[in-house]
Amino acid sequence: AHQWRGVIREYADRLPVTESTRVITLGEGGTPLVHAQKLSELTGSEVYLKVEGMNPTGSFKDRGMTMAMTAAVASGAKAVVCASTGNTSASAAAYATAAGLKCAVLVPEGKISMGKLSQAIAHGATLLQVDGNFDNCLDIARKLGESYPVFLVNSVNPARIQGQKTGAFEVVDALGDAPDIHVLPVGNAGNITAYWKGYKEYSAPFESDTAGTLPAVSTRTPAMWGFQAAGAAPFVAGHPITEPDTIATAIRIGNPASWDGAVGARDESGGLIDAVTDEEILSAHRWLSSKEGVFVEPGSAAGVAGLLKKHAAGEVPSGKTIVITVTGHGLKDPQWALRTEDGSDVKPVKVPNDVVTVAAELGLEEK
Ligand code: F0G
């Protein structure tokens, strides 16, 4: 029986690794591409969700972290560091454990979800809550990487982008060609940069480090559509934002590290980067869980929110293939599911230990 071997082994001839590389993996990648029935009906296009919450630590970050941690080990590092809004720290902590390295993570105090915080702690990372936002954390992490003996595993490390580009490979491998449009949330902008790199590499002959020239796999590349939270939308503003704010803490970022990568992806692909409000994000979050059966964290719903917004504006073509990366699992930040549309708390109904009352509460009549 074949078991998925993780993105490095599955795509070794398209990554900067050799046969002697010690691969640090938790079996990431190979995530489902789920046909989104209701979004497809709504738009008249075939819409698919690349469900990245199915990765080992529950987000797409694991694709990049397997490469970053493999590079850290190859460099002889003893410790790694990252700044994070939560998912990168969860991933770094888990992969550092697998590699036998120490891990330090810097997170903005009070602005990361409980699920992500508990992952970093559970995997034994040293977690410091910084009195500042993600951008401040990343500044410190970069300086630590430059001037102290710690290996930086944020996506400013090109190994991360290399690993994350495999998301695009998997989409093409599943569909048989690239989609017309690829939609995703944008925060620090590593992922849109990585997907675009992956799509470009798959659409032309590729000079492999280890396997000669590989033929093109796809006939085309998609338009890249990125969506930011309205309170943290530097690409829409055209400049960094000093005080980013959104309930989608994963993408609460004002000064994205991969600025040029995201602008390149947008412009070379004939795509766009737009913003969605927190209300639109929560509404898309609800759409995914209640109509498609896919539970994501709020930040992950920004792409779907963007597609819904563009559809409402009459700007989503029908008859096309559209893939949306939903980046992280709903269990990362489950509190948002327990709020109703008007913002009040959902209160589970209490019933006595009695089948007749339970049946009545469910509106059932005896057969
Ligand atoms: N979705 C989720 C769930 C994320 O955690 C992130 C980024 C993004 C989308 C945006 O991706 O940064 O590549 O544009 N999270 C980072 C972190 C910043 O620290 O976990 P991006």
C-alpha cells in the first residue's frame, strides 16, 4: 500500500534537496481538494477547496516547515526561531521536535488563538509573548537570526517558499491542469508568492538539481486572487499599515515580508489583491462550515469571502475552474463557531435525561 511520504520526498526532483539530505517530515501535504458544491452552484464555475487544515499541525505552514527544518538541520543549527500569528509557531514547534532542535517563538501578546498557543507549548517551544504586533515580532526574529546562533524559519527563509510551492503542484496533479483562478488569503504574503512560483515552475520545462530537465506538467497558469482583511490590507493601501487590526488574527499583518513576491504574483498572473471586512470573513466562515461541511479558522475564510464578494459584484466568471486554498483548521480558533450571525453567543440547549423530552426538543414524533 502506498503512503504519502511528505512533500519533500513526493516532489524531491523539484526541491533543493539531494539523496543524502536528512529529511525532517511529519507527512505533510497530500491534502484533499474538495469540490465545493454550493460555491459551484452559486458561481456556475467548478469551485474546489484545497483543505490545508488537514496537514499535521492543521495548517499549510507544514509544507514550508519541512523544508525549513530540513535546511536548519543541514546547516548544523541547534535552535530555530520564528515570529508568528500562531500557525507558523505551531508548525515550527512540532517540526523542531521532530528534528531534535530547540525552538523559540515570538507571538503578539493576546492576539493569537488558544489552539495555536497550546500547540507551541505542547511541542515544547519557548514561547515569548511580545508587547507588539506580528510585524514587531518578525523584526526581532530577523535580528536574532542575523546576530545570534539561531536559525530563522519564517518565510523570509527561501526554503519555506520552496516547500509551500508544492501546494500548486498538488492542485495541478489533482485537476490535470492549472485552474483558471486560484484564490487565497494574504497575510505576510509568503503563500501567494509560493503558489505562484509553483504554478510557473509546473507550466514550463524545469531544470532539476538532481533529475535533468523535467517536462512541463500544466499548459497554463491561473490568475492569482489574494484577499486581505480590510483592517490589515497593506497591498490594497499600497503601503505598510502601522496598526493592523482584524478578528482574523492569522492575517493581522501590516508590513508583509514577501511584498515583491505578492505584487509579482498579482501582476504577472493578471490577478488581483483586494480586501474583505471582518463581517464578510465571518460570513464566509459560516458558509464553509454550514454549506460545504468544511471547518476552517476565520483567516482561512478570507479567500472564500473574497470570492463571494466578487460574485456579488458580478466579477466571477462562470464555466471556469476555481481553486481556493483554505489555509488552517477550524479547531485552531473554534470560538467563532459559537457566535450567531447577530454576534450573540450560541447557547446549547439543556435537556433532562429522558428520551421523550429529547424527541420533543428535536421535533420528532414517534413512528
Ligand atoms: N491563513 C492562515 C491560517 C495563516 O496562518 C496565515 C499566515 C495566512 C493565511 C497568510 O499566509 O502569511 O503566507 O500570506 N500566518 C502566519 C503565521 C503569518 O505566523 O502563522 P501568508
